[in-house]
Amino acid sequence: MSKKELEPQVQRVLEYQKSPLPFIKDMWGLIPQPIRPEFVSRVEIYMEDVCYDDILPIFFETYEEGKHITYQQWMMLKSIENAVQNKGKKRISVRSGHGIGKSTTMSWLLLWFLFVNKDAKVPCTAPSATQMYDVLWKEIKKWILKMPESVGNLYDHQAHYIRMTESKDTWWARAKTARKESPEALAGIHGDAVMLLIDEASGVPEEIFNTAEGALTEENILVVMISNPTRITGYFFQSHNMKEGGDGDDWEKFHFSTVDCPRVTEAYEQRIIKKHGKDSDEYKIRVLGDFPSSETQDDEGYVNLLGHDDIVEIPVPQAISSNTIWIGVPIMGVDPAGEGVDTTDWVIRDSFKARRVCTEKISSDKSIMKKTIELALLNGVKAEDIYVDSFGEGGKAAIELTKQGWFVNAVHVGDQCEDDDDKELYMNKRAMMFSRLKKWTKTGGEYIQNGAWKKELTTIRERRSEGKSRVQIMSKLKMKKKGFKSPNTADAVGLTFIDDVGEQRAPIKIITRAQQEVNRNRNNNNSLVNNNNQAQNDKYSPI
């Protein structure tokens, strides 16, 4: 190839070094989602003034998959462009909802950085092997295969490395899972061209960042963190924290909502609303890209599951029939104890209310069996709607119940959830049941008066775990060390949510205060509609 033929290619590579955008265009034919002509000047001003939050989806033309980079991805890539041209910060932190293309953007950045920087080093980490290898590393492989063959052949995609074939020992990207036990994932990296990529950064243990602090603060090193904002503690949270003690001033910050993302359909948002509610932390994290609630957080990141004001207590309602107060299908939870300081508690709830129906200081497997059958028959509870904590005496009691022909649900609350979505969200079944109880309580569930409800439910504490950032409930052992009594009644009602999210099943009769209020509002609205309809009829009736 002659010098004259080579010059345009050299010039193009020089453009690549200044920005990842021309590289992405040439490699994959992708261009930024176009700005509508009437908003071009406004967007340019916002970008120049680093007012990213003022840039709205209505400023852009319709997004086309396979043709466009979304406007959200474009803003991230522009911040990288500013960083390498010394026009912006080299530390970039992105919090977002689900589906904005985090892993895709990181793949583009990794391949671009390796291409334009000889002997570049790109350490990558994520809190779980699934996120690191099954998501990010596979995504990178996909984009290598989509490159022009002559460029794709420059990359050697391996299990834990992506090496440039020209100099495999000195020119690479590396994948290491972020674990407390081996915190060196981002440590000990030196060179003239280094970029740190941290996926799902909110779940990365603090030890990883502490070990890598030197690299994270070097001026010539690019650092990119992207995550759903699952935890209100830790390095990622502090990168968005503008209050005293936060590091927000040191980072270029982005906040992207799924609602605004042109790649995500409304169906995803509706699924999260249906499953968790619009006021839930899951909606905040996975849709809005907001951090969860931070009320009463302790030094370990735990917050109260429920506050006193969340728990509505009511008197014993009038029986629907001669022997029951339950609406629809009643569900029983049994939290067993033996002869220690704890009690065995039985709780029954329907879709609207919960009641502790019995408590015993001293129990045995046989006494628990007998009392369970007695209470079930009295309240019309079927065996398949009874949930017994199978730890210790509970497991023996479940066997005794089976011997009597009562095939109840024996639950080990420390086990993992069966559903794949629930495995991603909850540390174990105990976290799942209390999260569902929280939703039920905050959406109108009521408690028949008992001194235990507010005393126990307000001591249950939750947090987002490190690693996979799943909901975790403080263990009973840790609660006791902190001076809290065992929440036997709370555990019993929690068990009733193992297979049920608390949605109303069969509203037979209005008996609780919340239901009465809903009914009054419905009647008032109906009256208003009827009056309006009558007025319209009068208006057009012949005289």
C-alpha cells in the first residue's frame, strides 16, 4: 500500500483516538440517534455546559434498532470523548434502570480502547460470575464477530482475557469477578493507557475499591462504572452523593431511566409495577434508576422493613358467617419453637387482614400438630394453605401433620427461591416473604390488634447485599445480638407470603377500614358519574 493510500487510514485512526463514536460507526455502522432540528442548538448548549439531566428524549428523532446508538449511550460516549481530549472528567459513573444497553456500551468502549492504545490494559470486574462472563464477556464476543474480519482478527477472545494478537502479553483486557476474599480485581495495573470498567458497580464489595484506590485516583486513568443503583452504601453510591462526605464532585455522573430509554418497551415497566408496585424499591432501582429508600440506615446498610405508621391495626371484625372472619382463601403460617425462650406462633391472613390466632410458650412436635389442625378446622384453612417453618421442631411437626393426612408446606426459609427472577432479587426465601409482606402492608393490608405487630415488624431490617445486590434480611442471630427479641409473630405472618404476593383474591364483603374507605370512594365516584350522565341526558332530552 502506498503512502498516499495509507494516509486516509492513518487520519481515521487519529480520529478514533479522539472519540469512540467514529470507531463505532466504522466498525458496526451505528450512528447516534439524530437530534431533531429544532432542538440541535439547545442540546449543544446542554452538552457544553454538562447539563446532562436537562437532555430529554423528545429532543431526538425516533430510534431505530441496528442503526442508531441511543441518545443515552451517545451521552456516555461523548463524556468519554471529552475525557480523552482533556475537556471533561476521567471518572464516569452511570446509574440507570434496566435495559439501557450498559453491557453493550462497555463492550464498545473496551474494544475501542484496545484498538487505539498500544499496550493498553483494561481490567474489568463485576460482582458475579454471571454478570462478568455470561453477560459482559459474551457481549464483547458478539461485537468482535460483527467487526470487519480484518479488525476482528486483531482480538483474541479468551475465557478471562481479550488479548491483542500483536502483543498478547502486554496488550489486553482482563475479567475478574469482584470478591471480598480476593480483592485484587482492579489492583496493580500500571501503564500509559489504562481504563477500568466496573459493571454492576453498586454490588461490588468495598474491599475491591479500597485495594484499587491508587489506580482509581490517577489522573491519566479512565474509570467507568455502570450499575443499577441497588445499595445506599459503598463506593458507587458515594460517586453520586453530592452531600458532605460524598464524592459526587469528582465524577461525571449520569442518571438514566428505563422509562426514557427508546430500547425498552412499556411492558417491562408494567411487569415491575404488577409484581412489586410503583412505590417499591424495585421500581425505583430497575425502572427509574434511583437509589432505594435510605430511611433509618445503620452502619451496615440495614434499614427498617416497615415503620410504625405503615402498620394499620383494626379491631376484630364481625364474622362473615357463624364461625369465620376470613374473606376468600385464608392462609396459615406457623413459626414453631420448642421449650426455649421463643414461642410458637400461629397467624392466619386473607387478602386484606392478618391475625395471630394462637401463641404457646412451650411446644412439642405433637402439640404443634394438634394445635395446627384444631386452628385450621376452626378457621376453614386447607392443608395446602398452611406453611410451617421446617427448622427444628417445625420439621418434626410437619412430619406429624403428614401422618394425620395433613400435607402442609414445610418451608426452610434459608433456602434459595425456585423462580429465576426471585433468585436474582432475593438472598433467600426469608427475604422474599418479607419483601412481599412489605408490599402487602403498604398497599392496604391490615393487622387485627395485637401488641406484637408493631413491636416485631418494625425490628425486621433489610439491606441490599454486596455481590449480586439482592434483598437480604438481618438474621435472627444478629437481631438477638443487637438486643431484639425473636420476631416469632412476624415470622409466622411472613410465611403466609411464600407462595402468594398478597393480591386480593375474592373481595366478598367489606369489613376492614381500608376496604370501607375504598368502597366509600368508589360509591362517591359512581354517584358523580351517574349525576354527570343524568345531566347529559337532561341536556339532550326533548322538552
